[in-house]
Amino acid sequence: MPAPSDASALDRNDIQGMAMRPYRFPFARYHLLDVSDPARARQWFGGVAGRCTSVADLDASPPLAFNVALSWQGLSALGTSQPSLASFPQEFQQGMAARADRLGDVGDSAPAQWEAPFDRRVHALVVVSAMTSADRDAASTAMLSDISDNGLSVLAAIDAQLLPGPDGRPVAIEHFGYRDGITQPAIEGSGDPVLPGAGVHDTGGWRALKAGEFVLGQLDETGAVPDLPSPASLSRNGSYVVLRKLHQHVFAFRDFLRHSASDETEFALLAAKMMGRWQSGAPLALAAERDDPDLAADANRNNDFTYLDDLRGTNCPIGAHVRRLNPRSGLSGPNGASVHRHRLLRQGLPYGSRLPADAAADDGAERGAIMLLVNADIARQFEFVQKVWINDGDFAGLGGDKDPVIGGNDGSGSFTIPRTGAPRRRLQSLPAFVSTRGGEYFFLPGIAALRSLAESPAEQTS
Amino acid sequence: MSVVLTTGKISALTAITKILPDHADALRKTLLGLTAANGGKISSLGTIHIVRWVIFDNDTRLLFATNFDGDVEAYMRDFAERAPDGIDAIWGHCEGYPGARDYPKLRDYILGSAIETTGYYCAYPNSTVADINKALDWKGKFDTFLDQIG
């Protein structure tokens, strides 16, 4: 039986920081672990709980953050009781690979093609985030030096970091060349300010989303607290982290645009139409004609729009990447009613080196993004976004069109650009510009819950 | 899920539930109200082609048969999110109904009472409700345009 669900006061000291606040650390190392000795591994998790970075810890802008999450297989390997394991949502139990068909992870992105360690079901994710690479390396070494003595093994450690800007300093720009991370959901009680555009647009302006959209045991946007997996001592203040390793076909992206555009200006415009933002991050919703770096740099303006004045998509196409992932008030049909039930907090960083701007061919190098998508309900939030908003178009009257940038296109995709004073333009024969290299669903426990793992399984489930 | 049969973009789902004793009249009234005025709340869901409820077996059982766009889970979840009161007002008259606000239980209840579809034909398997409404809207606008220039 699920535990009774009454909302408890938000405990910022018990919730891991990653669940509620977008990380600004330029460097991270993602460790994927396997449990070999459940008793000793439980002791280790219980012991590191006190070092996990909480929501409150982030108030002081620490130079380092440390977070720990477990897959369902991991919970199982630790000896969690059957009733407890069975009380977790079905999609979490099954894991990401088993959900491939609905996620559009087929063909080149199918689990059969996934890289190690994602060719098996990993047990745990340990994330070390840092302001410098030296700090990341030192903290990772210190944290994991004794891991094999504690019933755990490191299957893989993936380094990711912001790409260098023109002056060599790290900048928040992803591999296709676009400013990343502007839109994040504002969450009640996180401690972060509600920037215009970050939450839900109500009559009174922008408000933060209810914490229950990201944290278990809290009120969500329906005004209720969904049932918790049992025991509540394990699940309360937890969250789910969806890890995706996404390879980006940067050369193919540029090549497609070069073939679709007659000059540099049109190249930039078509790319911006596909993204929904210009390279600087300026949104088409506010800068439809040309890039506006000043607007992009102003956090109070660069996200302050609803699409309500652009329902046809003549400024920002309805199928543009950023509009799909956050449709705001821009869906005219019935699908507009529940958009804020499908929001995701995005963590994660790029991996691999930048493809030079003058590259004449694909260099075959691995590059992309490690995405950590945080939500309280994987099926309702992440899987819905992936299936309905990214890999379909029917929700917005776009037929079978997929996201032009990260959708699972197969060379026959199309993308419609509505225009004023001219018929719409349609780009055709879109290939995939992103391939899934692996991933898994993780549970990000509250810190007290993590600490309680050091108790025996019997006590844990009583 | 074998209880959901899909052709193109359209799927069929049929479920049979037991009506609570003496609840059939109230259920009948609910269903007549819900489907009056061109099914206001149902049409606002935007993904349902046809839905039919039949009270049968001497007022003891309810048949629910629907044709809808997209994935059954996304569809039911949407349904539960947007119209929980409507769902409660119908299946609240049936045995074992868990309520619409706990989605996993609702899913298990509906899919658990679903029966396999044996034969299924659709004249427009690749046209969704949104596609059809859009095409009709364009045709209307085109006719108006022809009227204006004619």
C-alpha cells in the first residue's frame, strides 16, 4: 500500500539541491556504479548522505556539489523489500531501455546500440559538480577512493563541462552553438528568484511552480499530494532524475542548414526558426527578425513571453525546439490546459570538444550532452515530453512533425515555418541531429532517506 | 497492450464494468447530460473521435467503447488530468472504481476491465481529430474565399 500522502513542510535541508535548483557549475563528473555487496554498499550510501548537497547548501554558492541517486535495479540490489520495490512507479521499475519504443529510442538510438555502461542496468549515479576541473578531479578521487572496499564498483565516469567561449572561458553554449539553460522552471521554496518566464503565467504575472512537480510528498499543480512509494521514510523529499547521454551530429546539423539556406543570413534565420532562439539566446518570440545579444543578456527580459500573441507561430514556429519543450500559453487547442504538468528541471553539461566552425566533414568525434532531467513523475513529465512534444506534432496541429533539432527524425522529417505575407516554408527530409547513446531512470532520495540505508533492510521496510 | 488495438494513428479501447446496485438510473442521467450539447467536455479533450457508453444486461453492466488518437497511456492520463469529475461521475457508479485522481489505479482499473477488440476498421487511420478539424476549417475558409471572389 502506498503511504498516506499529506504535504509536509518543505525541508530544504533534506532535499538534494539538484532536485530544485538549476546547477551553474561548469564542470561535472557522472559516476555510474554497481552494487556488489549490498550490506557494505548500504553503509557507504548512509555514510555519504551527510556530504550530499542540499537545496539549502546552495544558498552559499559552494564551489562543489555532491549528489547521489539510485536506479530501481540499484534499490533492488541493496536488498530493498519487495513491497517497497513494487510500490515505485512502473516506468521507474522498468528502466529507460525498456521504455525505448515510447521514447523514440529506435534505430541508431536503440538500446541495442547503447554504449557501456548503459548496455546494462546500472545501480547508482554519483554526481560531482564543481567550479573548476581541479576541484572536480580532487573531490571525485577523495569521494570514490575507497569505493571498492565498500561493496561498490565504478562502471564508468563521464566528464562533462561547459565549452570554451571565444576568450577560452567556459560559456553556457551547447554543441550546435546556441546559448543553453535560459529556461528553467521556478519552483516554490527553492530559494531561487522567480525570473519572468520561469514559472507559470497567471493573471498576476509569473509565479513559481508547486514544489510537488519536482519533489515527492509536496503539493503539486493539482493542489494534491500524489501517493508516495513506500515506505515514506525512503521516498519523502525524493525526486527522479532522468539521465540521457545524447550525441549531437553537429556537422549534419550545419550541413542540412547550408543546403537549405542560400546565404549566411538565411542560415542563421532557419537555424533560429528551428531552435526558437538565436545563437545568443534571444528568443524569436521577442526578436523575430534578427539576433539581439543585449536582449539575450538580460535575464529579466530574455524569457518574458507567453506566445499568446503568436498563436500562428509567425514569430516563433509552433514546432520550434524551445516552443515544443515549453509551449507556455501558445497552444490554442485543448492541449494548452495542462502544459505546466509536463515541466522538467534541466541539469547536465556538454561532453566532447567543439567541432571547429570551418570543419569540412564530420570528424567522427563523440560530442553531445549529458542531460539530467528532474521531475516528480517520469511518465507524466519526461516521457510525455519525449513522446508527445518532441516526437509527435498532433498536440499542436502539426500532424506527424517531430522536434526539428532533437526529434527522432529519420531523413523524412519536415518542419513548417509560418510566415506573414508569404506562404509557409516547409523544410523537408530532416535527419536526426541527435542520437541517444544511453541513459537510465534514477531516484534521488532525500538526505535522511539516504542515511537510513545504513540501517538494515529489515528495519528499512518495517 | 493487447486490449488496445491500433490502426495508423487511431486506437480502439472497449471496457466493461459492473454497475453498482440501484445506480443505473443516476448513471443514465449522467451519460445523457455528458453527451448532450455535442459533448462539450469530451470534445475539449481534443483526441477522441468517438466514444460510446451502453448500459446493458438489465441495468447491471456498462460498456465503454472509444476511438482515440495517440498512446493509450497519454490519452488516459490526459483524460484523468482534465476531467476527473466527469470520470468520477460515470465510473463512480461502478464496482471497484478507485477514483480518477490516482492515475496508476485508474489505469489499472480501466485496462483491467478492458476486453480485446477482435475486428477493427477505420476509414481514415492516419487522420487525427486535430487533422480532421483543421482540414474542415480550411475547407470552410476556402469556400468562403470562393464565395467572395465569385
